Amino acid sequence: MNKTPEEIISMRRLVIDRFHRLNCAPTVTINMDAFIEPALQLKDRLNQDERAKKSRITLNHIILKATAMALREDIFFNYDYDGKYRIYPNDRIDIRTPVDLGDFPVHIVIPETDKKSIFEISYVFNERLEEVKKNIDTKMKKYVDFQLKRKGLSSLVNLWTEFARRARPLFPAWEKRWFEIQHRYIGTFMVTNMGTLGVIDCHGQLVKPSIAALLVLSTRDVVSIVDNKPLSRKYLGLALEFDHRVVDAAEAGRFLQKIKRNIEEPEKYCL
Amino acid sequence: MNISDPQDYIFRRLHMIRTFSERRVGPTVLATIEVNMENALKYRDELNKTSNIHISVNDMIIKATGNALTKHRLFTWAYNGRYRLFPTDKIDIRVPVDAGDDLGLLVIRDVDKKTIFEIGNETKKGLENVKNTSQERIERLAKINKRIKLLRPAITLIRNLFDIATLFSKDMEEWIYEKHREAMGTFLISNLGKLGVNDFASPIVTPSIVQLNVSSIEKKMVLENGELREIPVVKLIGKLDHRITDVAQTVRFLRDIKKNLEEPEEGLKKLEGV
């Protein structure tokens, strides 16, 4: 990263504010392994379809669909929580997934993920990714320039952010509106896939208004003895982080089991 | 652990209590990757045959991390938990060592510019020194605590005044981080492998942006060409402050350490002019 400290801070200003201690939740993470071979077979089969020529299907697209279908059953995990005593219901499932574009992560939101087919998810994902790749440098430059060159104005914005963060919880209608605006940019539920990076375990920090988020880990080969012969099978690590103020491990475990079931039986639950 | 006087013990732990104060703990994310240690262990055995300085797995991890940090300088910088970063070009690795009832700290300076033997030699000498002086330090601190009753509140008050002053003076803040670096190095590796710990989580505290936790070496079964084989693996757990860095960036750094350990002849070389 060849950037000055000031440029890095300006680039990450939104993230620093998002992870402000007033927004951070007491996060608990639970893990489960899903047998991934049926999903890999489905991916290969779908990629032979005519519709996949436009946009190839990846394992990530199947996981997004599996999660959206599990959220339909446990819609509570899609709601917004203000970190105190209010929960704002949310029936639209817009899953966001961060993508690694070098210095800065970019989030891609798939609107109404549960209502889309895997082909549609793949298409929307790739279309948005291309759009983001095209504009990210210009957008980031504009944002950094604003922070560094228009210091007076940016200080006012920062002051307002600081004030709004503390005042919003006192006005539920304002807070609700703020969460709705945020949904456009960060959706209603996050699925982070770190599998390609080789991450075998991860514990995250949840920030409001999310109640839970799914972390997808790398696949691993598990050797077991079948008919007196060693057999290697592929499993995918899943980690669910949740806010312990409003969810307990048992509820979270049941939700994660549904995601696991959908991934292990994709033909039944994801098509 | 036998504590004869709880207040003496608290006085001894003042720096840790302060380190983990609410204001300094950041939003922590942990990401773990696995390293095949087969080549590293073979390389260590070869080195130990040819030299009278005993190289440990920890020495190799320190060196591999130091070399990887040359490509990820941001992780040695200091972050104040708000909107300031303080750069440095020093790669000084701090390693906590187990000294019985006390926590010892070793700081290995300019790790990238040292050979693995120099690092091995320094850690051995440092560890001996910590062990020899640990009991004396415990007794000295207990004496001070008993003699000057108001010392603990006075230290807390002075520290808090410094904290307030840094809100208004960037120079003061820079000076404090400079002193912090001199005492504590620029990057922390916590290796609990020797204790048999196979996974652990802890919070990140400012001014660190990323810290490294290392687990014990475990045997893992793999199936290669129909044959079952055991390989030694170690977990590298990257602990990051999500305000300043992301999992992907941190994992790229972890993968550089992994590469250095899996290809030790190249990865553990002394680096010049980086």
C-alpha cells in the first residue's frame, strides 16, 4: 500500500466511523462444517447450461442463495437492531457480500436474493462487480480529495456524523429511516466469503444494525475410513457471528443448521 | 500461581490493565490460516546440526514475520484509535515470554536485517535474562508499592493527563508512540505453541493494527495418491483492527509468512536494503 497515513485514514474514514465503539455489538461466533460436494456438482452442472454462458456460476452464488432461503425461514436474522431496545422488522432480503479489490473492500448488494435464481444472482453479482471495478478509483479519489482538500467542509460533515450517531437512537423514526437508507449500500444481511484466501477460521466484529452475519471459510479435505479404505471428502467451514444481546447460541445454531442443510442439499433447497 | 499480596499483584499488572482498557481495545477480527511446517522443521534440523546456536520454531516464525512485514509496512505503524496513523520503517518484533508468575517481553529489533542465527541468539539470551531477573523484579515492584502508597493512583492520573493532552497535540502523541515503540517494538507475535494451545482469541489494542497469534504444531492426516500421510501444521491467527485494515489485506500478509515458512531457504534469508 503506497499511501500516506492521511490518505489511508481518509480512505477508511467511513469504516472507522462504522466500527465506532457505539456501533459495536457483543459478538459471538459459532462454527459448522458443511459437506460441499453436492454443491460443487450442482455448480458444474449449472455451468453447462446455456444461461451460464452470460455469467459463470461460482460456489459463492450457491451459498448466497442457500443463505437467502434460510433467511426466509428465520427472517429475524434479517431485521435491524438499534443496539438498545428496538428491533426494526425487515422482510426484504438483500444480501451483501464484500469483494476484495486490493486496498479497500467493496460491498456488492444482491437485491431480493431469495426471489432470484442462481443464474440471476450470478448475473447481478458480476454486473455490479464490473460497475464497481470501473468506478472505484475515481470514487475513492473524490472521497479522499474531499477529506484532504476541503478540510473545513469535511470537518463539518464529520462533526455532523458524530452528533447524528449519538442523537439518532433518541428518535426512532430517524433511526429507522437511516437504516433504510443504509440498506441501499450494505443490504440487510452480510455473507463474507474468505474461502479463496485460505482462511480456515474467522471471528468477526458485528456492528449495528446487523443481528447476524455469515462468514464462509475455505474448503478442506477430511480423511475418513470408508469400507476399510481412506477416503477424502470436501467440507466447507461456515461461521455465524451474532449479537448476543438479542440472539442466543441455540437459535443461531438452528439458523446455521438451515444454511448448512441448504448447501448440502442444494437441488432441493436452492433451485 | 500463588499470589501472596493481591495489591502487589495488581501493581505489577498495571501496564496490562491499562493496555486492555476500554479506550484502547479496537473492533477485533481474527482470521486463521494453516501452514505446512514440514520444510521448516527439516530446515531447522539442518541448521541445528551445523551451528551451536539452537534455532527454535519460534525464531523461524519471528524471522518469517519480519521478512513478510517488509511488504506490509502498514502493520508496523501506530494507530491512535481515532483518525491518526504514525508511520515507522522499523521492524522490531515483540515476543511475550513465559517467566513463571511474571510476563516477560523480548523485543527483537530490525528483524528483517538479521540472520536467523542472530535472532536465535538474541531470543535465547533475552529469555535467560528475563528468567534470571523476573523474581528480583517482582520483589522490587512489591517493595515500591508498599513504600509509596500513592504511586498507583499517581501513575494513573499522569497517564490520563497525557491522554487528554494528546487530543490537542499531535507532536505529543507522536512522542508518546515513539517512546512506546522504543519499549515495545512495532509488531507483536504471541506464540503459545509450547504450551500446547491449538487455538486462541484475544482483543487487539491500539496502537497495533495487526498482531499475530501462533498455535502449537499439530499432526494432520492427508490423503496423497491413495496413501495416508501425517503432516505437521501450525495455525497462524491474524488479529486485526477492522477500522484500519481488512481480512483480505491481513490474510495476504499471513500468506507471505506462510510462504516464508514453507520455503524456508528463501523465506528466512537476511534481507538487505529493503
